[in-house]
Amino acid sequence: MSVRQAVPLEKSYLLLNHGPVTLISSAHAGKQNVMAVAWSMPLDFAPPKVAVVIASTAYSRELIEASGEFVLNIPSKAMASSVLSVGSVSGRNTDKFSQFSLGTHPAAKVGAPLVEGCVGWLECRLIPEAHNQQRYDLLIAEVVAAWADPQVFIDGRWSFPTEEMKTIHYVAGGSFFTTGSPFDA
């Protein structure tokens, strides 16, 4: 299991503020999925909110709208190949957790799982906004629990002891970068 410590909700925006790619995990009625999302951002402090863009045709979107919950998982450079893999296939007919050997552990406040090996996790509850969801594929959610790996998130700040633990940013075509260091997965 990934080591994690609670992050105060009023500081949870700091987990996303630097714009990392995320893995969104979702679950409903015994089914679960994980997908890669580059477009996510913090929106507010109290209560903390996030926005994510997920196409209406995505299987994860179906699970999120049915359950009203999801987890924003923040992967590290060590997980870049997994991020690229889960972002390249649909989970509608494939168990991506099994196919790509992604471990999970239960979330504290939502039914979607936390993805093992990530360095940060935000448990979220959907705030239904039909117009934004239908017209712009924009989902807004309240962060109800936040966690971070204490090796990399210290006193409310990211501090990466190794290159492999740095969070990643997706560029395109399988390319990512960490702070100033581009790499291909």
C-alpha cells in the first residue's frame, strides 16, 4: 500500500496547483475504471472544489455521473507508462486495473478506489451542473478528503527526493515532462 498522510482540505488545492496529469478512478454498481486526464484544476478553497474535463462518451464519465464520485490520483514519473496505457484504451470492455497491473486501496469517503503508487489523492463528490457537463464536458466536484505521500508532500509543499517521484505533465504523443525535464514513456 502507498504511504499516505492526510492533507487538510483547505490546503488540498496545492496538490493540483502545479498542473500535473491525473488518473481518475471511478466506480459504480460493482464496476470500476481508471483513465488519464490532463485537464484538471483546483477551483476553490472552502469548500475545496476541482474541475475536470471528461468527454461525454468516456466510460469513466458514465460511472462518475451514476455514482456522483471519483478520485483524482496524482501519478509520479515512475508511473508514466501506466498513465499512457490507461489513457490509450477504453475501460468499457477491459479491466484496466488488471490489464496494467494497477493496485488499489479503498478511499475513505468515496466508493472509487485510490490508485496504488501515486503521490497524491483527492476524493471528490460531483456537484451536478447539467449545463456545464452537457455543453462543455466540464465536471465540478467538491474535495471531501485529500492525501499525499509524506516523502514528497512536506508541510504543504511538493519536495521530490528523486526524479522518479516527481509528478508529470502530459504534452502529447506519449511525451511528458517533469520540472524542466522532458521524457518519453
